[in-house]
Amino acid sequence: MQKIKSLMTRQGLRSPQESVHDLSPIESFRIPCKEELRELHEEPTDPQAQQEIINSIEEVYFSNDSFDIVKYELERLPPVLSLQELEEYRDKLKQQQAAVSKKVADLILEKQPAYVQELERVTSLQTGLQMAAVICTNGRRHLNIAKEGFTQTSLGLLANQRKRQLLIGLLKSLRTIKTLQRTDVRLSEMLEEEDYPGAIQLCLECQKAASTFKHYSCISELNSKLQDTLEQIEEQLDVALSKICKNFDISHYTKVQQAYRLLGKTQTAMDQLHMHFTQAIHNTVFQVVLGYVELCAGNTDTKFQKLQYKDLCTHITSDSYIPCLADLCKALWEVMLSYYRTMQWHENHEQDEEAAVSSASDGSNVIGTEEDSFDRSYVKKKLEHGLSRIWQDVQLKVKTYLLGTDLSSFKYDDFIFVLDVTSRLMQVGEEFCGSKSEVLQESIRKQSVNYFKTYHRTRLEELRMFLENETWELCPVKSSFSILQLHEFKFMEQSRSPSVSPSKQPASAASTAVTLFEQYCNGGNPFEIQAESKDDETEDVLASNGYESDEQEKSAYQEYDSDSDVPEELKRDYVDEQTGDAPVKSISRETLKSRKRSDYNLNKVNAPILTNTTLNVIRLVGKYMQMMNILKPIAFDVIHFMSQLFDYYLYAVYTFFGRNDTFEATGLGLSSSRLRTTLNRIQESLIDLEVSADPTGTLTAAEERKEKVPSPHLSHLVVLTSGNSLYGLAERVVATESLVFLAEQFEFLQPHLDAVMPAAKKPFLQQFYSQTVSTASELRKPVYWIVAAKAIDYEQMLMLMANVKWDVKEIMSQHNIYVDALLKEFEEFNRRLTEVSKRVRIPLPVSNILWDHCIRLANRTLVEGYANVKKCSNEGRALMQLDFQQFLMKLEKLTDIRPIPDKEFVETYIKAYYLTENDMERWIKEHREYSTKQLTNLVNVCLGSHINKKSRQKLLAAIDDIDRPKR
């Protein structure tokens, strides 16, 4: 019991629960010693009594650990303390304590084996815990060592590495930001290098990078700066696009297109391009014209710069008009060539892209391909539509320039150059967009008609002056002369050259198929003024004294004496049946020696017969055709004026050499009705017969007279009254044959004229050729008739015939003297004809016509002489036949004309003497070619022989009936 108390004392009188909780694990489970246990067992033990004691313990003692026993018992003490009560209460508490202790001891003893066993386990656990503590201590020590030696270092390295990576990323970002900050410098360099795709690509990449680093405050400002730079690049790109309009460069344009494609503005670029082309046309023409205007003005006055283009064109002077037009067209050509090459670039680019699309047929980027295809289609349509717009702008600008100056005072070559340049420009337009250039055609047509009327009027006046001063001397030209050798007809030779050699036709066709754009695509300009070489411009067509060489001339004169009596048609290798001329070609010396020649060509090479005036007319025709070839819309006007040149030349030759009313009244050698109609038409439409203008005349009449030319007058140097020169036969030959030559040249040009003549006006051309040109050779008859009428003294022959006695009674065997006189006249005519041929070659048709006229006049003179006979016998008729046969026999030796002209005219008249009354009446009615006098004389002479007076009256009445319609 004492031990329990001491135990309780050690516990500080705290409750068992507190005591138990305050004990260490070892102390809490301390086993009472054997003595204590034994003392407890020695106490009298009544289980029931003990239980009751235990039950009597207040519940408060079994409360929570915070119960303070001492305090509780002290508070229960009565206010008045009683020792006995206190002792009793103390004893009660002791009993209760003893009962509890006894109970505890019993329980301990009861649980002793388990306690021992558990205590061993606790001891073992304690040992294990101690070992674990040692292990933990060692582990902590080792971990501390590892921490200090490895973990902190490694983690430090890792931390440093992570920090390094972060700093590297930061440095990279800073460098990128720095690069972005310096991008504008690189962009400027790339723009200076015109690397627009690279600049845009760089700018877009910078914008993308800027969006990545937008969390940096400095980037927001950079982003706006990049946007401004991109807009600046677009502006410079637009400027670069505008440069394409004047000087297309493939690499430059490729960069520009790539740049616009990167921007996604391909369609916008095409719209801008067309706007730039329009602006380029305006600026180009304005600057070209302004430069010439200021150059001619000689000052730097800025007033011209403020003028409109139309007004500026009116300040161009005549001297600067052509070079300005050439520069204008060259500048516009550059613009159109740039547009052409732009289209060519897009066509090639489209083909390349289509090939690339077809090769990459995986379908991975269908949407992008469709967009590209749409862009290409848009660009193609825009470019095709722009062709006509560009050309229309060009036409309007050139039209304004053309109409800004009056060209009527220009020289012909200058005006032809204007036409040539304009025609070349229209050719460019046709190749450019297939346009017929109606605007240009109309403007140049107005200028051409205006110019050509003035020019033609001046040329007609010059032609009149040439004709009035023309001495009709032969202009010696080479036998190989052709109008194509003249500078004015060079354009025809060039146009015909592709068809000259059939063997070279494919090559020439291929060369002609090359367009101007293909020809000048890589350089050059179709409007460059190129000075033609003098050799091409003025080819020597003149011959030395009419001979191809001195040897030919010498040979000709050496052979003249030996062959002079042989007719020319028997000497030539070939004679043209229509003209009688030998073919015009160069001949060798051997050919010249062996060839037969006419008496009347002086053995010269058969060169064309023409005058200086003829050459001038031919040159004028060439100039007119040049103008017509260049400007086909005025073809009718030009051809009409060309016909007037021929008309005036024809009229002049007729007026000078063919008009003679005295001989025309004879009814012989008159011009044909077609020729008379032509001459009347020319006189009415072209010849101004009035001496001075009528002041009271109407304006219309004045205008009509303005279109006419005074009739020309023959030069006083030309003598047509000398018998020695056969009344100007040489001049007549040169005049008529030059007209025939001119007509031949017009015939040669007919296909060319017909090709350019409008279909509605072709009847005029056909009528001109059928009624005017073809009548040139008909003019020979009236011209040479005058010579034939004067060359032979027909009056003397009539007088000699009047002295002949025809009423002889016997047949005569000797012809009359008048026949010899007439033949002598013909021999003299032949001699003088030969003399004339020494000056001028007389073509076979001319000599034939002369002989024809002379023989015809002689035969009609014979008939007239026979008609003057008062009395004639049958023997006299036989004498007439003898005389005529003698005349024919001798005449056939002088001329080669077969049959003899009007031979039947004489023979029929002589034989009519033998007709009976009835036969003669019928004969008179059938032969109206004889005059009334001749028929009347025939009847009168026959009276008394075989015709009575009654028959005579009847026959005279028949003659009168025939003559009445003539009256």
C-alpha cells in the first residue's frame, strides 16, 4: 500500500489517466515488483467488498485526464473542518485506493505473461528503433555528404544550363529584334538594287517575326514601321512598273510581277500597268512636241508647258515637223513595243506555269492553282482589251499632231516621208491589234487631199511650162531603160521582189511574214530616218549618144552604109507586131553586127524614144504612185490626177503636131471618133480656154477654172515649116513616140493601179485605159498625115496630069511624065526620111504610117487628076492603067508596105469607065468613098461613048441622092 502511495506521490497526485499519459513508454509499462504484489495479495480480499468499494468511488474520478483530484477534494472540504471526519474520509479514500490498487494488482498479475511477452516485444522494438535511428543517422550523414558533394553541384549545373538556354533564347530574340530594327537599311539597299521580290519577302518575314515577338514593347512600334515600309515598297514598285512602259526589260518586269504576286495584287498590277501605259503615251508625245517647240522658239519660256497638247502641236514649224513626227513615232513605237513584249512575257509565263501545273498533277494545291488560273485569265483578257485602247490613244495623239499643221506647202519628198511614216505607223497598228486605223486614215486622207490638190495644180503648171519650153529633142537613154530604175519607182521594185524568183518564194514568204514587232523586238526602230545611198537613188539611165558603148556606136556607123537599103523588118531577129520595136535589151557587139536594121533607125540600139518632159511626167507618176501606195484611201484622187497628167501630155502633142483644119477637111487621115471624143473630153474638163478670168463669173465657175490649165503653146524654137526637116518630122517622131512610150508605161502600171483602186471607182480606171491610154498610138495618123501631105508636091502632080491628053486613039506603051515626077518626089521623100533618121530613130510603125499616108495621098491625087479629065477614050483608060502600074512597080522598090494602100481605090475608079449604065448606077451606090465631083466627072466623061444623055441624067440624080445626106 505504501508503495502505491509513493507511486502516487511520484506522480504528483494526478489522476491515473494523466499519470499513465505522462509516463514514458518504458515507465508506463513498468511491472510492480514482487514485494508490492505480495503486499497486495496479503490484504484480505473480499471480491464483493472490493467491488463495492470500487463502485463507491465517485464518477468524477473516472473523468478525463484534465480532472484535478487535489483541487476537487479540497473544494469538497466543509467550511468547518473536523479532524475525525477528515480521518474518516481519508480512510475511506484509502480503502478505495487500496481496492483499486488490489484490483490493478490482480489484473497485472493476471496479465503478467502477456505483459512480459509484450515487454520483450517492446524491448526488441526499442532495439530495432535504436538501430533504425543509427541507420537514419548514417543515412542522413551520407545524404548530407551526397548533397554537398553531388546534388547541389549537379542541380546547380542544371539550373545554370536552363538559365543559359533561357539567356540564349533571349539573346536570339534580341538579335532578331536588332535585325528587325536594322531591316529598313537592308530594304533600302534591296530597293536600290531593284530586288523587289526579295524586299517584299523580307518585309513579310519581318512582319511575321514581329508578330512572334509582339510581347516586347519595342516590337509594336517596329510593326507599324514595317507596314509603312511595305507601303513604300508598293509605291516604288508602282514606279518600277511605270518604267516598263518605255523600256521593257525582261528581268526587271519579272521581278516586278513576282513582287506583285507576293503581295497578292496581280490584278491590281495589271490595272496599274494599263494606267501607266496611257499616261506614258500622253507624257511621251507631250515631251517630244514640247522639246521641238521650245527648240524652235529659242527660249525657255514656260508658257508652252502650260499649253494643251492640241494647242502645242500648232506651234510646230515646217522645218521641225518631220523630225518631230519621226521622233514622235519612234517614242510611241517604244511604248507599243513594250506593251507587245509585256504580252509576250505573259504568254511565255503562262505556258511555263501550265507546264508546271501539268507536271505536278498530285492535286495537293487545287485552290492555289484555281486562283492562279483566274489571275492568268484576268491578265490575258485585260492585255487583249488593252491593245485597242493603247492603239486608239496612239492614233488620237498622232492625228492631233498631223492635223495641227497645214502640209500643203511641204516639198513632195517631205510629204511623202510624212505619208510613209504614217503608213508605217498604220502597219504597226494592224500588227499590234488588227486595227485598220480609221482615225489615222481619215486624218492623213484630209491632209493628203488638201496637199495633193495644191501639189497637182503646181505640177500641171510645171508640165505646161516644160511643154512650152520643150524642143522635142531625143533624150538618150539606155536600151535597158525601165521605169523601175528610176528612184521614184523603187518602192515597186521592192514590193515585187518577193515574187521575182519562184525558187526563192518560200524563203521570201517567210521573210515577209516577219512582223515589225518580231523584226525590231531586240533593237532598232522602224521609224529611223535612214539616208538612202546615192547609187540607189539616182541610177544612171542615160546612154552616151544613144549607144550602150563606144564600140557599139562605132560598129553602128560602120555597118550603116552596107545595110542601108535593106528594110528593117527583114534585118531584125524579132519585131513586135504591135509597136514594131525590137525588144528592149542589152545586146552584144556580135549581135549588133549580125542584126538587120531599118533604114530609119541609124542602126542604133532600139532605146525608148522619150524627152526630158516625158521623163518628168514618168517621175511625177512615180511620185503619185508612191503617195497612192502609202495612202490607199486617196487612190482614186491620185489616179484621177495621174490621168490628167497623161491627158495634158496627149492634148499638148495633138495641139502642137496633130491639129490642122486644112488637111482634116479633106476627110483623110482624120483621127478616130474615139480619139476625137477623148480630145474633146480633155478640152472640156482640163483645158482653160479663157484668156482672163471673168470678174462677174460665179464662184463655182472660178472654182472650176481653178482646176483647169491653160492650153500649152509650142516653143518658137521648134520649126515645123521646113521641107528639109520634113516639116519637123524628128520633133514629131520624138513627141508622138514619147507619148506612145508613156502610154506603154501606163499600161505596165495598170495592174498596180487596179490593185489599189476602190471597187466602186474601177470603171473610171477601165474607161481611162480603154478611151485615153489606148488612143495614144492613134495620134500618129493625124500627126504624120501633116508631114505626108506636105512632103510630096501633089499640086504639081495635078498640074502635070492636067497637061496629059487622054483621048488618044491608040494604045500607048510609054507612061506619062507625071509618073516619073511623082516617083522622083517619093525618092526625095525617102532621102529626107533617111536624113531625119540620122537624128532620131524612126520606128517601123512610124515609117509605115508615113509611107501609108504618102501613098494614100498620091493615089487619091491620081484619082483626083483622073477626075479632072474632060475627054477620055478607051485607049486613054488603058494609059491610065499603064501609068498606075508603072507607079506601083517603081514604088514597091522604095517601100516594103504590102499591100499598097488605096491601090484598089485607083484601079476601081479607072475600071469604072468600062461599066454599062446599069452596072455604073449600082457601082455609084456601092462606092461612096469617091467624091461627088469624081463621080460626076466619071459619068460626064462616059457620055457619048456608051452612056446617053438620059442615062447621064439618071446617074447624076443617083449621085445627087448620095450627096444629099452629106449636105
